Amino acid sequence: MSEDSPDPIDVAIGDRMKVRRRQKGLSQTELGVALDVSFQQVQKYERGTNRMGGSTLVRAAKALDMPVSMLIGEMEPSQEDQDLLVGLRTSGAVEMLTAFATIEDGETRRALVAIVKATAALRAKHGPKGADQD
């Protein structure tokens, strides 16, 4: 890790905070008010570029209605965890996952997964606009 890059642990904490904030429907400004910091500072926490002190971690966990241990994790995140958190950072991912989890019918869930995979494969093959040209 270079001196210029954020610590992977700080990035993972920021990812967990961002995912939970979105899950709770809070804006960065609203979380900033709860932490008594600006929304820009929340952005820095979420990117892992600024570290949170212990008291801020406790306030963040309380504002996000989660245990501190869940926010900080118990060990350095695995590559699989990091990949998952990166995916959940994508705009709309948390909302899609939340809605998906409410679908009780397994066949419907499998069909939706197939549609998303097929769309992703098509976009990868043809690019963002290529699939629209058919």
C-alpha cells in the first residue's frame, strides 16, 4: 500500500457505511448531520480517504442502526468481500437487491437473474450502445 492510497480497511469501512446508508435511505447530508460533519466529509469517509475516529465510528453505527462490529468488520476484508462491496457501490445496486429480496417466487428470481446476466453479457460484447443498434 502506497502512502497516497487509502488503507484497504478504511475503504471497507467506508463501503459498509455507504451501503448501509443507502439501504436506510439516508443522504450523505443527513448522515453528516448525525455525525456533525459535512456531506463532503461523509464522502471522504465512504471512499476511505479519511479515517474515522472511534467516537465517529460509534455515532455512525448508531445513526445507521447497526453494531460497530458490523461497520468495522473483525478482520481485513477478503477479495470476495471487497468485490461484493464494490458491486454494491454501483448506483441502484442496493435498491435492486432490496426489491429482489422481496420476491418470494424462486422462478421469478431466477428469470430476473437470467435477464440481468444476458443484458450484461450483451453490453460487454457490443458496448453500451451496441445492443440498441440491433
